[in-house]
Amino acid sequence: MRPSGAWRESLLPGDCLILVAGVALCVFAGFDLWRGGAPDAAVVRAGGRIFAEADLSRARRIAVPGPLGATVIEIEPGRARVAADPGPRQYCVRQGWLTRAGAVAICAPNEVSLTLTGRGGDFDSLSY
Amino acid sequence: MTRSVIELVPTAEDRRIARHAAAAIALTVAEAAIPLPLPGVKPGLANIVTLTVLARWGWRDAAWVSLLRVFAASLLLGQFLAPGFFLSLAGALASLLALAGAARLPRRWFGPVSHSILAAFAHIGAQLALARLWLVPHDGVFYLAPLMGGAAVLFGLVNGLAAAALLRELAFRGENA
């Protein structure tokens, strides 16, 4: 019989297995390599010194004392924000949730800052 | 003075390898005319020939065809000893190693498509490793890995199916010759 050109005949069970494994490998590699920027931990500084370091796996609230009063940092899985601050202009509060490694919220009047750390931040260093 | 004549007599095997290598070289040169979006991602149509030779004549012939193709095609395209040539050579050597293993898989379950996809992954693996070590000494090259892996699956599948179709056609002709 002349070969019908049915492509399905050429696809043996093992071929399908290897095909699926190949696709899975690509998807896995994509998730692993392109996840860049996902934060691992939050670093809270008060008056220039590290006040607390918290991993972003569970929710918690941290009250940080400063010259004007307490700044409240709220941490949820994968993100963090300044929930409340006694500063006059509320810039750090209005920044909202920080979700990327390297993101910073600074409450200058109360000398508190919140930084997300992780591999693959958007910049090398920051000075202020 | 007696003249000494050195005569090289090509064996049937030499002719067979040369014929297949010529087909592979023609496919590589034709493929070079196709514009491609990403450097390093190309169909690798010449591998259809390598896969067919592997299935019909064994790994040794496939290695000859593949390596002759890498050298001759790079000479034709003016790429000999350029970075692209070394990437090509690294990919071909890794593919041949993968094929040496893949050819031992049971034929009932694993056909040319398996060989093709495994060889394609070995190819991009070696290319990325060489690129990382030599051309782009930065982990940034690995950001391309998922894309190149996707291309390996796609073109591996297409080339494998083409090789399988070619093998069926050749088997049919052999029966009816």
C-alpha cells in the first residue's frame, strides 16, 4: 500500500511522551526564568537602621516607631505596603502595594522605609 | 621516471554519505535565505536528512552526514570559523550524542519524532552553553532558553514527522522497486 501520509501513524506513544515532556520543560523554564522581579522578603528601616526583615510568605503587620509616631507596615503573601503613617503628605501610603523586588516606599518625615528584596531587582543600587 | 598515480576509489558507502550530505547542505543553504525573528532559532531542515540516514544506515553515517554538512555549509555561506560556525558545530556534536542514545530506545515506541525532539534539545542546550561560556558571558542568554526550547519542540516535531514521512515513502519505493 502506498503510504497515506497520515501523520498520526508517525507519532508513536513514546514520541507523544517526549513531546509532552518537551513542552512541560519549556513551560517550567519559562516560569522559572521569567518570574524575574518577584520579591522574596521585605526590609523595614527606621532612622537608617534595619528595624525588621520579614519574608513575604504570611500576612502580618509591623508597627515601626519614628520621631512622629508609629508607621504601620502591612505584609501579605507576595506584597507589602505602608498601611498608615503619621507624616503630613502620605506619599508612602499612597504608593499602595509594592509587588516587585527592588520597590521602595519611603516615609521621610518619620524616617521609615520599606524595601522589597529578591533576585532580579530593576536597578543595581539606590542612594538617597 | 615512472609516474606514480594515486587513485582514490570511493566505496559505495562514500557515495551514499556524499549524496546524503549534499542533500543536507542544499537544505541548509536554502534555509539560510529564510528570514528569522531570533538569532539561533531556525528550522534545521537538514536534520530531516540526518534523521533519515540514522534510521536507514545507522549512527556512523548520520554523524558523517551531519558533520560534513556543518563544515561544507559554513564554507558555502562564508561562516567558516565565525561564531555561528562554532555554535553550529557544538549543536551538531551534542545532537549526535543525543541521537546515539536515542537510537537505542525501543523502535516500537520511539520513532524519528522522538529522535528529532531529543536532538533539538541537545542542540539548543549546547548552543546556549557555548554562547554563555564564550560569546555572551552573562546569565541573560538563558532568558532565551524557554523560547529556544519552544522552537526545539516545534521544529523537532515538524522535522521528525517529515523524516518519518520520508522513511515511509522510501520503504514503499524499496518494496516496489
